[in-house]
Amino acid sequence: MRPRPTCRRSPLGSTRSFAASTRTRWPPTSAANTDAPRADAAGAGASCAFWRHGGGAVASGAPCLRYNTNGTRCEERTCMPDLAVAIVWHQHQPYYADDVGGENPMPWVRLHAARDYWGMAMLLWQWPQMHATINLVPSLLDQLVAYEAGREDTHLRVSRLPVDGLSEQDVAYLLENFFLVQPEHNIFPYPRYAELYQKRPAPGEPLERARKRFSKRDLLDLQCWHNLAWIHPLALERDADLAAFRKKSRHWSEAEKQWLLAKQLELVREVIPLHRRLAERGQVELTTSPYYHPILPLLWDKRLARRAMPELPLPARLESWADDARQQVQKAVARHEQVFGQKPQGLWPSEGAVCQGIVPMIAQAGIQWIATDEEILSASTGGWIARDAQGFLRNPELLYRPWRVEEGGHALQVIFRDHAMSDQIGFHYRRMPADDAVSDFVGRLEAIRRATGPSAARRPGLVSIILDGENCWEYYPQSGVDFLRKLYRRLVEHPRLRPVRVNEYLAAWPATDKVAHLFPGSWISHNFAIWIGQPASNRAWDLLADARQTLVRETEAQRVPPDALARAWQELYIAEGSDWFWWFFDAHRSAQNPLFDRLFRKHLENIYTLVGQTPPA
């Protein structure tokens, strides 16, 4: 998916403690990096350089898992940091493939896999003490597995074609799609790619005229350069042949191009095994999301959209699809277990979208914790936790802790992300030198530590940093390698901070404070306006409702073979994904909007086709 904002930009600032009438609960009713310390050291006999000991017993009795001054692992079981930092990288792509028509028109799973999914995991692999959480949406996993099995997308098909075999349609596709990457850090640093970029079609220029500026050698180099731009810098660091390929820069042969594409697919095939190894060594917690990334509260009850926006127009069809929401969660948990060998403990609800009613069905699927945005906590507590106009937090100690939410005899723990800190990584630090950005980030964490210190006698504070893990890095120099390396080093070496997996923090310090009622909303302005309420999105919901009604009717009639019926339901779940509705929002415009619209409609058409009916015009 093309880079997009992860959330509304919020005021930025440090934290400041304000007087509070209560400080207890709301409501009152209740390839290894040589700079890193050794990961295989064991033993004792030296003081822990990173922790306060004796500050309060760890509930689980787990060792602190940090390192002493002599490089051995600290085994102290009452070791407590001043502040825990939980970074959650949300890795997600919508389901692009049209399995009925046998087409995959978009390359973003493959391209992001070769750069961001592989590279983000490999950076963590280089820092064994850098604990983190990675959320992998099942619709992404399925498409990664498909590439492992030899499936291709239109972009890959055109990349593989010999230049002499390109049709005019193929050349048009190259010129329209092989410059789709942020140019400042991915095109301009490479003179040959920049030279080709200058020849690209101008806005509104006929492709036939632009085509005349490109020789066959230009087209072959363009096939190589766009795929090369989406390979992570660490891959070039570890592979001298790949680095030499890029250094050659131009005049590659057809055989060399095929070699590059094979290298790219090797990286794609490494993504899932690399994440599995990170989880097996206890460094990373792997979590899931609803299978095809739907907005669960809108499946549950579309009228919930009016809680935050009472005048919001709604679709004509408002029936609950609670069974679909349940299936999206249960199937996600099962798929995660199938791929990684164990059920996930945590779930990132798509777009951080939550409501009170979905708590039981998530808990029943075996999920122990979920996450969403700080604005949901603010709305759920009547503004008790909120930012002022300068971005300062009121009652910061209440944000930097886990909470419990209960419904129908079921409970979940909930963490709420720091909106401003997450946005700093997503939107702002890319404009700063890496050292300055990391110093600013750590300085903000230290300010949070000071603001929450008086309330940390029983537990360390927990700062949750949650954002899309693939979308911002093409806007950073070197895909963010310098920034992330420096950030990870500062976090693991800081004497008062501890990077944690979410589940390890919750095992040691489970939530004791309770949110009485979880406000329905998302991580964007604590509402659902992006996915419902505008004419295009409401029309899409009604078209989806018509297709679902047809599918329910055919299911009850038992006229359709079970296999075709199961595939039709899958197409429905795919069409419920949030990304289609994202691009129906008026403010979200890109050159690929028509393709997203076509894919949404194709999934709806597939439902009718699979049950033996003619799709409506």
C-alpha cells in the first residue's frame, strides 16, 4: 500500500504533570551487531548497569534480561526500570490478489517485503536486547506465502519481460508505475535513475510521446532500478554482489536483471522465517490483527460512528455483521498459529478501532491484550487524560500504564499509544539528522520518566509507541537505517529505560486500573469518519450489504457447492477491509485510487460469480 498517514497530526510537546483529584483508577469504582552487548552471556558477579534493583518485585518473577557491566546477563528477579518502552511496528497490506480472476495488480507486498519487512526484522536481529512487538496482519502473511509458492504480480511480470518483448501496454505500465517511490532518497542519489526520472511523462503528457524518449536500454535499466530501489540497504551491506550490481548503475543485461529479481524474491522468502526466529529467541512478540483488516466496530454496529460525530450521515443498510467480525478475529488467530506455531497474545485492532461490544469475542479467541490510541482513553475517561493546546499531557501517569476493560464476563488488557511520540517517528524525524532525532526522542522519554516518577513506586511507566512499520521509511535517508540503529543503541544502553515486548511487561505488571466503557473510535481523531459517512464510502457499505445479503440467502438455500461458498465468504471478508474505504475518503487521493476502486468492486463481483449469479451493473 502506498505510504499514508498513520494518524492525525497532533500537537507535539513534552509531558507535564497536572494536579489530579484521583491518581488511582478511572472511574473510581474501580549478521550480529558488534556494538551490542553479548546475547549469549550468562552468569553473575557484576552490577547491573541499566537497572534499579529492589524497586518492587516483578509479578511474574522473571529475570530482568538485561546485561551487567561485564557483559553477563543480569538474573535479578526484582529488577525494575524507571520507564518501559514498548515499540509496536504494525505491518500491514490489504489483500490485493484477485484469486477468482487470477490477477494481482499491485506489487506492494513484494516491494515492502524486500525492503521494510525484511529490513526492519534484520535491524532488530542485530540488536538482541532490543525487545519489541511486530504486528503481522494475516492478509499480508497469505500474500507472502503466495510469493514463496511462485505467484507473481503485474509489476513482477512486466519486470521479467525482455525489453524486446514489451508491448506498448507494457511500456505504458513501466512509465506509469516504475517511478512510484519517494524520489529524494530513492531516485535522486543515483544518477542513472535520476536521469530516467527526468525523462518520465509530464502530468497530462500522452504516453506515446514520452515513450519516444526511452530507448530499449533505458527501459531495461528502469526495470532494474525500480526493483533495486525497493531493496533494503542492509541487504546491500551483507551481499557484495548486490552492492556491485548497484554500483554498475546502468547497461545491465537481461540475465543480470533476472538475477536481481531472484535476489529480491530471496529476501521476500526470508521475511516469515526471520520473524519466527526473532520470536523464538524471545526478543520479539508477534501479534495479529483481524484477518483482512476490517474496522471491527463498524461491522459490529455502524451507528457507533455517531458517538464521536452525532450528525454523521450513515449508509442506508445498518444491520449488524457481528458474525463477520467474529470470523475475522477467529480466523486471524488460527492463521497466526498455523504460521508461527503458537497463538498470539496480542491483537492490534485494524486502525486502532475499538468499542466496548467487541471485547468478549476478542477475549474468546484467546487474545489477552489489545492496543489503541491515547485519544480513545481520553474519550473513555471524559477527558481525564488529555493534551492541552501546547501538547502537554494532563495526568500523564494515567496514560503510561495498561488498563483493563471488561464486558460480559470477559476481560482484556489495553495499552494506549502515545500519539505525539508515534507521530514523531512517522512524520517528523525524517527531516532531522539521525543523531538529533534520536536525542529528541530519548529526551522526550526522559521527560515522561520525570513526570511519571512519583507514581512509579508500584510499577514502571509504560510508553507505547505504535505506528505503521513500512510506510515512513522511504522518506528517511537510507530507509531509516541510521535512525533506527542509533535509536536501538540508545534505548538498550540507557540506564533508566527498558525496551520491552508488550506481553513481557504485562506479565510482570498486569493492569489494575479499569476503563468502565471503551469509547468507540479509531486511532485517527477517535472517530470513524475516514471509513464511513461520505457519499462514496456509504455507497460502498450499501453495495457490500447487498452482496452479503445475496451470500446469506444462498448459504441458507444450500444450492452452492461448499467450496465455492467458502470462497465467496472469503471474498466478502476481503471486501470488508479498511483500505478500500480509506481511498473512498475525499481527502485521500493518489494515482492508484481508480485501481483500489476496481479491486473493491471486483471482490464484490466475485461473490456473485461464485454463487452462480450475475453481478449487478
